[in-house]
Amino acid sequence: MFVFLKFLHISAMFAATSLAVGPIVVYYLVARSGDANALKTAMKFDEALERTAGGFYGLGILVGAAAALTGSLDLTAPWLLTAYALVVLLIVNNLYLSIRMRALRELALAGNTSTLAALSRSSALTASIAALGLITLALVFTMVVKPSFF
């Protein structure tokens, strides 16, 4: 049972990450092009993708907890505490990115291309996109290597 739950956990988390990270990077790159019509088209299904990704993240967390309990893993192991902290950082960063990208979409819908071009190139947005990749990599590393930082 543990191996099956672990498989479901990994599958759900990969699906969630693909649906969360891939599109937002595409939206960011399209927004930087300054093409308002392309951004409107790219973000047409943004909310549906975001809800689906969130559902997979929730499923992955629940199945992961069930797998840990079934496999007699300590839910307070240092590597899991690190993973929990990284998940919280990832959620906060994703919420920030979602708000920023929706604001860019609204500018595109309004036809405000000059403001769209300027805001899509802000250093805060670029840093958040970079953090998205780095936090995701750190989370995968933590779950695979299971390091103890404390």
C-alpha cells in the first residue's frame, strides 16, 4: 500500500507542478513580448489551469501524508519539515505571481500595451519567476535526497 500511495503522491505532485509552473512561465514570456493579444489568448484558460493545479497539489499533499503514515515515516523528520517550509514558500510565491499575471492580463484586455510592456519587465516579477524555479528545484531535491539541515 505504501508504494502505491507514494506513486500517487509523486504523480499528483508532478501533475500539479507541470500545470502550475509551465503556464505561468509561458505567460511571463508572452507578457514580456508586449503583445497584448497574445497574452489574452495565452491566459484564456488560466483560472481553470490554476484550479486544476491546486487540486492536484491538495491531492498530492493528502496522499503524501497517507503514504507517510502507512509507511511509518516520521511526519516531523527534518527533511519533511524543510519540504513543508518550501511548499509554503512556493504557495506564497505562486499567489503573488497569479496576482501579478492577472493584473497584466487586465492591462492586455484594456489595450494598455505601454504599461503592460513596462510592468511585465519589472525586476520583482523576474525575481519571482526565478524563485519559482529555484523553490521547485529545492523541493524536488529535498524530497529525493532527504537532507537534514537541522
